Amino acid sequence: MLQILLGAISLGLIWAILTIGVYITFRILDIADMTVEGSIAMGAAIAATSISNGMSPYMATFLALLGGMAAGFVTGFLHTKLKIPALLAGILTMISLYSINLLIMGKANLSLLRMNTVYTPLENLGLSSTNAVMLFAFLSVLIISGIIYWFFGTELGCAIRATGNNSQMARAQGINTNNMITLGLVISNGLVALCGALIAQSQSFADVQMGIGSIVIGLASVIIGEVIFGKRNFLNCLISLVLGAITYRIIIALVLKMGMPANDLKLFTAITVAIALSLPVFKSYLRPIKRSIKGGDL
Amino acid sequence: MLTIKGITKIFNEGTVNENIALSNFSLTLEEGDFVTVIGGNGAGKSTLLNCVAGVYGVNQGSILIGEKDVTKLPEYKRADVIGRVFQDPMKGTAADMGIEENLALAYRRGKIRGLGWGISNKERQIYKNYLSHLDLGLEDRLSDKVGLLSGGQRQALTLLMATLKKPRLLLLDEHTAALDPKTAEKVLKLSDQFVKEGNLTTMMVTHNMRHAIEHGNRLIMMHEGKVILDIKGKEKKDLTVENLLKRFGQASGEEFANDRALLS
């Protein structure tokens, strides 16, 4: 049982990186970005191919990050320059990435067994593979959260937030909203691909199909995090995202342990997300919001 | 200061819904002019402001701010020199961001946004000072989300944001139309104050004849995408609502078709 729990936590920590990426598009930019499904597999494909060709795992992971950023840029270009609706732009990139990922790997899946990964140095220090993944993922999440927290406090980060919040106001304040949307998508998909690269190395294989459902998992993690751990301020949000991703993995591990067939997993996740997203509707139905109109000065 | 030369704006060109909102429209504003723009429904007032701000491109003609031709510039680039307040109080501010964050966004209008902090402690003092002039108690709520404010407070804040970096041109698009009368008066008073203090060249669209007469040094009335009355100086000072209605009838050959303007 403890082993299952530790496994869930380490997996959750890796997926927390994707969750932060999904949060950037879904909450900050207010876009449901389907590119995620392609860019996570792309990260895995790039990392696995590079490593099996003898590249250093760190360099391979960095390349995966760049690949994801490129994928985000393509979606941003389709959406902002060619005026394709965001959802469709993401789907187009996602579908094309399926072919591109096959081109990168040359086949549908690639094994990394007995090859050096980013976790190998920690394993050499005597850590079990689960613990090595957990430690590495924890440090990665810590560093990434720190950078993201700093970035969204900068002038550029504030401009991205304003764009997602009220694009008309952002333009009136001289912000190039098209560039900000693209930049947000680039950062988000970079993180998603990085997550894919780390997943591939932890499970020792990359699969062209591994992205299916990842956007829903990301959304589930975002929502679980916000509902259980709060969203008072940005720091609180970031912590909630990480804890949300871990909680999601623990829930999945528990329902599998209780005997739910693994094939039903995606249905279970989709229903969870649908219920969580529709909560506001149920709430207003059960308890209509009381409005009070205050008159008077401003 | 602002030169609009023969602009034409056609919506849905070439379809059955074709609508000529502005036709060969020209207008020149001097430095420091405060023009009120009034007209019936569909006269093209808001279209005019949106064309100047760059929300819409124009089909014909050119727009110059100072000596600079801005006709082809996108909205966000024109924002370097233009401050705007919208009719909808929700549109001028970012609801999920703090009061100080909104002001900081406005403070950087026209500057390249880099990786410096989005807001500094030094700025906070400046904002506090400005906010206290609004006399709405906002100076003690710097980090509150703007979404918590009332429509009037948000509109006053938008006004402050539009003028924080002195704009060459201030565009007020029916910015008091969504407010209750008392609040509207207060926001108008603030507008007057800001315009006066900064000697700002201003265009204010309004549906309220009294406001159009009481504010500014020049009044233009629009009808079917054209200027039909242009009243300045002493003549403007002596204007009354009855007088204005009569002159509208003479100039357009129609009754003034805007109930809101007559009732308020």
C-alpha cells in the first residue's frame, strides 16, 4: 500500500509540471488548449529518441522543452495570426504532432530500458528508482514553480494575465495581445513537453499514444487542486496545482486498488471533470445567489 | 492635434447587411480641445471613436495624431498616445487583478514590457496619492481585486488609468451611460478635472444633451455618419437643449431619434 502511495506521489509530482502548463492556458489565458495531448507525447518522443541516440539525458530533456515550445508557437500562430478559433487551432497542432512524433521516433514506441536517464545519477547514489523519480520531480517542480511565480509577477507576466482577463483593456493599455497569447501557449506547451520527457524516462518508454486524455487529467488536477487547496493568491494557486496533481494520482491509484478496471480510467476522469466544471450550475440551481443592490455613492 | 481626413467605414461591405457607419468624415481638433460628440442611435459616434482608437480599420481616408499618420497602426500601438474609457465599466479594467496591478499596467502604456517587476514599491506610493484624489477610499484598498468594486468606482479607476500616463488624446465613449445619475455626475466631474489638469485633447461621446452642452469647448452633432452641427466658443456656451434640438431638426430634416437623450 505504501509503495502504491509513493508511486502515486512521484507520478503526481511529474504530472504537476503538466498541470502548471494547463493552468497557464486554461485559467490565465482562458483558452482550452488541446495542443497538450500532442506536446506531451512530443516531449517523450524527443527525449526518448535523443537518449537512445546517445545524447545526455539532460540535453535530451532540454530539447523536449524546446520542441513543446515550438508546438505552442504553432498553435499561437494559427490562432492569433490566421484567426482560427483557439480550440480548433490546438486540435490541428495536436493531430499534426501525432504524425510528427511518429517521424521523430520512427515507430510507435521506443524503449529506454537500461539507458541513462535524468534519474540515473540519483539512483547511483543508492536511491530506489521510485525515490529517485520523486526527488528529481520534486526539485523540478520547486524550481519551475519558482520561475513561474517570478515570471507572472514581471511586466511581461502581468501583460499576459491582463490579456487573459480582459483583452480589450489590455490592448487599450498598449499590450500586443496576440503576442501575449502566443507567449503563454509557448510557455505552457514547453512545460507539458518537459513533463512528457520526464514521464518517458521514469517509465522507460515513449509511446505515440501517451498523450490521449492528458488535457483532461491536467484539468482534473487543476480543479481538484483549486477546490481542495484553495486559490487565494498566485502562490496558493501554484501549491494547489501541485497538490491537485498528486491528489489526482492518489485517487486513481486507490480506485484501481479497489478493483476498477484500468480501461474505465478515462471515463472516470472525464466524469469527474464534467461534474467539477458543472458545480457552479448546480450550486446556483440549489441556492440562487442573493443579490443586494446598494444605492448611493459610486 | 487630431486630424481625421475623409474617413469612410463600411460594415459588412458587399452583403445585404452593408452599413455605412461613417461616410467621408473629416474633423480637426486643436491641442487642448474638449469636444463632445452627440447624435441619434446609429449616427456613428462610437464607430468614430473606435476608428480613431484603432479597434476598426477604415475603408478610406486617414487619421493623424499630431504629425503622425496612425491609419494603419494596430490598436495596441496607438494606445501609446491614446487613453480610453469605455461605456461598459467592466471593459476598462482587469477584474481578477488588483487595483495596483491595473494601475501598473496603465503606468507602462507605451513602454516595452520586459522582465522587470510588474509593480514596484515606489509606484505604490504614487498610486496611493493619485487614488486619494478620487476621494473614493480606494487608496487603502490597493491590493483588492478590481472585480470587487462598483461600476462607478471601476469607471473612475479606468479614467485614472487612461490619464496616468498623459495621453495625447483622451477618448471617452459614453463612459457614464451605464451609471446611475448621481454616480454619472461624479465621474463626469472627475473627467472634467483630469482634462483640465492635464490640458488633454478629449473626445467625449454622450447621449445626454445636457452633458454635451455643459462640458467641453466644442460640440459636434452627428447624423448618418456625418457631422451636421459643429458648435464652438461662445455659441457653445450659450447653447440650450431646446435650441440644440431645433437646430438638429433644421440640419437633418428629422426629429432627434434618441429617447435616452431626451429623457435625461
